Amino acid sequence: MTTITVHTDGACKGNPGHGAWGIVIEDDTQRLCRANKVPNTTNQKMELTAAIKALDALKGHVGRPIELITDSDYLVKGMTQWMDGWKTKGWRGSNKKPVKNLELWQQLDTLNQLHDVTWTWVKGHSGNAGNELADALCNRAMTEGRIAERIIK
């Protein structure tokens, strides 16, 4: 069973400000690109939303391995290092305060449990083609609105 590769990105003009999320989902046969703008949001919320949108779009592929690649250290560390501790502590961080963006983290946790996800961090704007495309989709969505494109390879 081949791995589905997912690139996600979130962006925001001002923080908070107008933002967008972008996703690129591909396997051996096709590439799906989606993005949308969101008013009055933050960069971190858009990074989490991008991952949620990607995993939600893959609900019909449960059991298939997924590599989710992002330039958000916050997202990767949250999913691979902090999540178990947050849940054990009643969704509180090491500072004993409620986890920021709780509803988004809970959605991600639920979706993550449906899939076999490997969370991978890449440096942003470093030439990773999928990350650059997800970033371009975010920037395009901030001006154009909703984007949905399917490319058959």
C-alpha cells in the first residue's frame, strides 16, 4: 500500500488578521490541491486547520499510511511530543493553563487516531516543492478565496 503524501501550510497577514490554509495531497496517480481564506485568525490556527482539512479529506483512506509534511514546528511537536501530556493533564500545558487552540487540537487528535500518520517537519521556504506549493496556495487563497484543483498524473 503506497503512502499518501500531504503538504500543509497556514498563513496570516497580520497576527491576528486575514489568513488562509493550503493543502497538497498526492499519491502515485493524482494530486489534489485545496485552500481557503479565513477572516480574523492567527497563523497557528491556520497551520492546525490545514492539517485538519487534509486528514478530513482522507477519511475514505483509513488504514493507508500518510506522511504529513509541514513547516510548522508547533504542529509537529504538538502531535508527536505534547499531545499525550496534554490529554493526561486534562488538556493543560506544562504551565498548567488550558492548551491554546484546544478545539483544533482535539479535532486533530480525533482525525490522527483514524489514520497512520507520520508527522514530518521541513524548513519553510527552503525549496521543498510540496511545501512551496502549499504556501503558494495559501497566498493565492487570501486574494482569490476558495481553491480546489485535481491533477491526474
